[in-house]
Amino acid sequence: MAHDTGRAAAPAGTAGSVGPVGLRLHYIDNLRIGLTALVVLHHTAVTYGNIPAWYYTEPAKDGSGRLLDVFVVFNQAFFMGFFFMIAGYFTPASYDRKGSRRFLRDRLKRLGIPLLAFLLLIRPLTDLGGYLHLRSVFAARGDALPYWLYYLASWDAGPLWFAEVLLLFALLYVLVRRRRAHRLPATPGGTADEPTPIRTQPPGSTATAPKPRAIVLFTAALALATYLWRILVPSGTYVPFLGLPSSAYLMQYASFFVLGVLAYRRGWPQSLSRRTGYLGFAAATAATLAYLPFVAVVKAGATDGYGTWQSLVAAAWESTFAVGIVIGLTVLFRERLNRQGRTAAFLARHAFAVYVLHAPVLVALGHAFHWLHAPAVAKFALVAALALPACWAVAYVVRRLPRADRVL
């Protein structure tokens, strides 16, 4: 999600590089805007649905809450994996320009500083209501609850778990690149610390679209890997200290990051045909239509993991939906939304800041409308309509602070 640029620059130092250098990929910027808005809507839906996994929730008291739960499930199936794919796409060019040391310093600055800011400043503000409630419970029993104890006991990175995992992926990428560079013959200008970038194919050169069979095989492999992973880490598993709320999706996150790296090297986003995009949407739709009757009658928890056959069906749907929708959206945005005016440029420039800052905005709006008694979907619609512009407004103000725009 946080990357250096939305430009398809040829890797620095690559001999014989051809293709667009410095060409702004507006459709990827626009994808980031849409995905960031989905994050805000996702957590708004969690606030008023039946999945109590947020700092402030009002569990639904009517049937419309189930619609919000469905919305959350569909989002969860693909949108964070898509973020990791976009991050992976911009990783090789950043590494090629900077080398391993500067690349890691940059990742630590752009991801580590927002992570620390969330842990030390934003999270205490966001979760203040939870502390005050629990303190009153303790007080009713005659016990005290100091804030430091509550903070340590409830420690997590909130939405910034994404930054944690992305930092890990960046480190692993550096290790792989350095090991590969040491195995290649020495080239002029290369050193052990800053190996000369490998010869790569920049976007816009003779790219080759992935074959349909390769896409099908990847989807099947992802479904199987997800199924096996969830034998050990079922859906709903919370990883202590790291604070990963969706650790059951780690196979998707890792594989999509790698796909992003490969997509940059091989120019896949530019080479996917319109027909492939249509087929992606069709596959996602067909898989969903087949899955809905199944999930409607299956017992609660049967699809979570533990090696059940139902969890294999769930993993197959999720993987097919994720791959199909990502391919379809990539082609759709490339063909129809590959331009930007001033408004879209503003939204893209502030998208990462919105991701970092949206939690306290949503919690504040939740408290502000606590008095309103309305169907869950109605409250979701009202708060979402206010939250989206409010989050971008807060992001704009924060990025105006000295040097904040260098990180956000």
C-alpha cells in the first residue's frame, strides 16, 4: 500500500532497458483509492454488524446486520491481498534504484514510523472508550485498572498490522535478492552490500500475459495452501503481540506479494487482455453463486479450518473469488479508469494517510451517533457517508504537519 511512486520506471542500472520511464500508472493509484475506501467501509460495517472485531461496535439488533456481515466477508476475501500485490509490484523498482540498505531504511521510515505513531499516539486515543468501560467494571468490583496494564494486556497494531507484515516481506525480499546477486557473476559497479541490479524486464517491453492454465493452477495451489494453513491457524485466530486479526489469510498475503513482484518483472498488468478481465469477473461470480447455497446450510464454524472438508470448499471459493476479482478489477481500472484529475490525484496522495488515521475517525463518529436508533444498514450508510470525506480531511490536515508528507 505504501510505495515510493505510482510510476512504471525501468529498473535503475538495467542494461538495454526499454519501455516507459516515469509513466504514472493512474489506474493503480485509482485502485489504491478504491481499496482504501473499502477499508473504511469494511470497519464501518464491522461497527454495526455481528462481527465484534473493532474498537467500537454496536451489534446489530435487526436482520440487516447480516448484510453487513456478508459485505465484510466478501471484502476480507480479497482486498488486503490486493494491497499486498500492489506493494509487491512496486518493490523491485524501489530496490533496484536504492540497493538493499537504502531500500530497508526507506521501508523502516515509511512503514515503521506510521506503525510507531499508531501504537504510541493513535491507538491510545482510539481505544480510550474501551479502557474507560473496563476500568468502571473493575471499579465496581473494588479493583483498580491502571492504563499501562490495560495497554499492555490489549496491545495490538490495529490496522497497522499491514505495515508489520509488509516490513517482514520487505526484509525477506532483500535477503532473496542479496543471495541471488551473490550467486550471479560479478558485474561492474556491484558490491557485496549494494549488488548491481539483476537484468529485468521493465513494464511496457515485450510482456507476456500469464496463461489461463497457470492462473488456474495458481488458484488451486492457493486454495490447497490456505486449507492446509488453516488446519493450524483457523479463521478467527488472533496472533498475540503481533496483533494479526486475519492470520488465516497469510498464505494469500504472501503469495499475492510474490505475484506483485513477478507482475512487475513480466509486465502482467499491462498484458492482461480484456477477455481475461471479463473471465476473472465471471469466475468470481460463478464461484460465489455456487458457494452461497453451500454456506447458507453449513454449520457455523465448519468452514473455519481444522481440516474439515467444508473448510476446503471455503478455501476454494475464497481463492477463486480473490484471483478472479483482482484480475477483473486490474483490467477494468486499466481500461476505464486510467486517468486522474485534481480530485483523484488528491485522493491518491492521501490514501495511505487515510489508512493509518481512519480508526479514530470511525470511533469518534460511532460515539457521536450512539444515540441514533435505526436499522444497522441505515446507521452504516449514514456513518460511511460522513466517514469517507472526514478521513480524507483528517489525512490532509495531518500531512500538512512538518515533514509528515515524507512518511505518509
